Amino acid sequence: MSVTKPARTSSSSASPAEPGAADGKKTGSWARQWVGAERRARAAAAVRRMAESAYQASLARVAVRWRRSLQFKTVLATLLLVTLASGGIGAFLSHQIAGALYEERLTQFRAEATAGLSSVKENFRTTAAVDREGTERLVSNTLSLLEGRGAETPRRYLLTPLPGQDNLYVHPLGDGITASGIPAPLSDSINAMDPDGEDVVHWSALALAHGEPGLAFGTKVTLPPDRSEYALYLIYDLSTMQQTLDDIHRILWIAGSLFLAIIGTIAWVVTKAGVGAVSAAASVSEKLAAGELQERMEVKGEDEVARLAASFNHMAATLQDQITQLAQLSRMQQGFVSDVSHELRTPLTTVRMAAEVLYDARDGFDPISKRSTELLYHQVERFQALLADLLEISRFDAGAAEPDLEAADILGIVRDVVEATEPLALNNGSEVRIVCREDRVVVDADPRRVERIVRNLVVNALEHGEGKPVEIAVAANADAVGVAVRDYGIGMSDDDAARVFDRFWRADPARARTTGGSGLGLAIAAEDARLHDGWLEAWGSPGNGACFRLTLPRRHGEGFAASPVPLSPQDTSLPAPPRALSALVRPDPEEHHD
């Protein structure tokens, strides 16, 4: 009995603020729920992002191992192939076993069901029952013989009247099975049967109440006394067969996993034997390349890997001997050049002093002696320049050259070089133009060495410019300073540009030197640029001139990505080619008027 409580009425003296307070509490509760939901959503999103990041990191690590480890690649590929093969074989075996077991049980159950249903149908046909009680007793006694008689497989029966039957003596009978669980094609086939015709048993697969697989066999029977038509089904539960198949699948999975582990272990061991030798050879090769010429591979056994290690060690020993010999010859050559250069300085100084005395007194000589004196004087000067260059090269080779760094104005150095080479420019008929957007371009550098680099480039341009203009472009960015010297003379090919910084190399050996160069100027310039951690590059085109570009870092020890001046007219990644920059020449400050 339920008791209804009366509703509580509000007192007339209640505070008018109470409804607003209740609304405020509801609003605060809703806000707290919203904030909590928002926090949970953010936390879930953060967890998802972390999971995705971890997954991507794992894939990246696997990809790196795949690219860098031959052993990992071989083992993983073997496992994948074995997995595919095992999966295919396992699926085939499972299908064959399931099919064979199903066919065997179907044949067995069909024979049992046909015999049982035929016997029941015959009993119903030949019975003497004439009332409801007799019919019910007949059905109960007969059908009880069908239930549970299957070998190793439980079975149940279902007796249900066919549609259109009235005044039934026996209502539907079945142990937990109804007519709705029978497949429609099976029930339609039984409904269409002739009850007095040949005994035919129809069958169909079905799902039992809890999803278990089963088989249903059915036929049409008639019950006395009015020959009412019923459908009689004999239903087999295939759960035991399904359990057997599940056990077989489980055994196949376990066997496949063990087989995969064994194959993976075998592949790892086998590949390690071969890849280990390759890894050892790669490690020793890297050490040899780094200068550790005494490194050798370990030789074990007499198999192919051992022969590979022995051959590799023999090759390394041969290379070590040859490199040692070359290093000794190089040191001897450098020492010889250095010693000879030092030894020649004293007699050369004496010869030059004598040549200067003769040169100063040449006006009192006869013409032949005067010409001989002039040739002697100029060749002694050239020999002295060559000796100075040889001494400088020997210092580079010995690693004794060090830059004397200070804050230097590159533009000022370029102007000084142009003034110093003005006589040569006038003699060759070439106009030298300086192109720069700035008044000062300061860089950490050794002024003496930078001046020597620029002088070599300018003299080289004047010598090969064939009287055409020479442009010197100076530019800077946040990281680097560039100086490009461009001439429009005979030019050079790509092969010449690649070898132009070699010692004593000349593009045309038959061409005479007009200024008596030593052949080491550009080689020394390249070494000076390397001391500054800079670049010295060359470009040329036959008949279109050449361009030499010097690029230095603005601050010593810091790198740079690109030069602020172009090297060739086809260089479109830089602001503009030298020809376009020539229009931006600043006038001399002394000639500028407001």
C-alpha cells in the first residue's frame, strides 16, 4: 500500500530572495559541470595527441631501423613473409578441417534424423488412438524417444501445427524451441510436403537461442483422430563441434606463434653471422677513413667471412703502406721546398743587390749590355716573387699559417687595391669600376691576406680582360660579405674554372705572362680564403669573360648559407648579376654636391 504525502506549502513569511538564491545555486552547479566537462575534454584531447605522437615516433623509429639496419630489415621481412605464408596455410587447414568435420557430422545426423523421424511418422500413421488423451499419450511417448539419442551431440524435438489447422488435440511441443526459430525456407518446404507421399526429410542450418550453431531436420506428420497436419523437427546442437573447431584453431595459433618465433630466431642468428661481418667491415672502413690506419677486422675460422676479413685486412695494410709512403714523400717534398726556399734567400738577395747596381748604371752601357741588365733585373724580381710564394705555400702545407684577425673594411681594401693596380689598368686600357651600396663593409678578417686575395683577382682580371672594363662588386648581408671581380675578356671553360686554383696551372701553357706571375697567386688566394672559413669560387664562359667571387663570414667562427653577390649572370637566386649592379655605382664622396 502506497502512502501519498501531502505537498509542502510555502510560508507567507519566506524571504523573497530564496528563489534567486536557488537559481544562483543551479547556475553555479551548471557552470561547474561545464568547466569539468571542458577539462575532461581537454585532457582526453591531450591523451589522444600523446598517443598519436607516440605512435608516430614508433613508426619513425621502425623506419629508421629499416633504412639503417640490414639485419633488422632481413628479419622483419622474413617474419612478414612467414606470417603471410602461415596465415594462408592455417586458413586453408582450418577450412578443410571444418568442412570435413561438418560433412561427417551432417551425414551422421541426417541418417539418425531420417531413421528417427520416419519411425515417429510411421507410429503416428498406424496408431489406434481416437481421443485427445490417447493422442497426447501417444505423442509424449513417441517423441520422448527422439530427444537426446544423438551420438555425442545433444538433440531436441519440436512439434508444431502447420498454418490453417483447427481443433487441435495436441498443442506445440518443444524443449526451449519455438516455430519462430526455424528458418523460413525449411518451414516452407515442410508445409508444401504431401503427408501421404514418400517420407522425405528436409534439413537446414540454424542458430539456437544463445547463438550456438545447429542443424534442423524436419518432416510433415499427421495425428489422429482427425489427421491434423504438424511439422516435426529434430534439432541438433553443434556446440561441441564448434568447441572442437575452436580448440583446433587455438592449437594452430599457438603452433603458428611458436613457429614464427623459431623462424625469427633462426633468421636473426643466420643474418647476424653475415651482417655482423659487413657491420664490422663498415666500422673498420669508417675508422680507416678517419685516419686510424692501424684498425683491422678480426679473423675467425676459415669460412667465407674469415676470408673476407683476411682480404679486407690485407687491403687495409696495403693502403696503410701506400698512404704512409705518400705522406713521407709529401713531407720530404714540403721540407725540400721550404729548405731550398730559405737557402736561396741569401744568395738571391746578393744577386738582387748586384742587379740593382747594374740596373741603376745601365745608361752608361752599350745597347746590348743595357738590354741584358734590364732583363736580369726583371727576372731577378720575378724569381724573388716566386721564392716568396713558395715560402708562403710551404707555411700553408706545414699548417703554420694563422690569420691575424681584426675589424677590417673590405671596401677600403678594394679601393686600395684598385689604386695600386692603376698603372697595370692604364697599360692594358681597362676601366676598373667598384660597385657597392654601402660606404663601409666591416668584417672580421686579416687585412693583409684579404688584400692579397683581392689583388690577385684584380690583376688576373686585368691580365685576361683584353682591355675591356673590370667590375668589382662588394655586398654584404647579416652573415657574410662578398667580393666579386668580373671581367669580359677571353673567359674560360667549366673545366678550367674547376682547376684554376691548382698550383702552377695555366689554361694556355703557351701563353706568355705579361707581368711575370709565379703561377701560385690563385692557389695562395684559395688558401687565404680557407683560413677565414670562406669561399673562393670561379665562373667563366669562353669569349664572355670570367668572374671570381670571395665570400667571408662577417664574424669569425660563424657560418653562412649563401653569398650576397652573384657568381655568374645565370645565377637567379641572388639579388642581381654584376652587370645590373654596375648601375648602382656610388659617386666619389669628394665629387658629390647637394
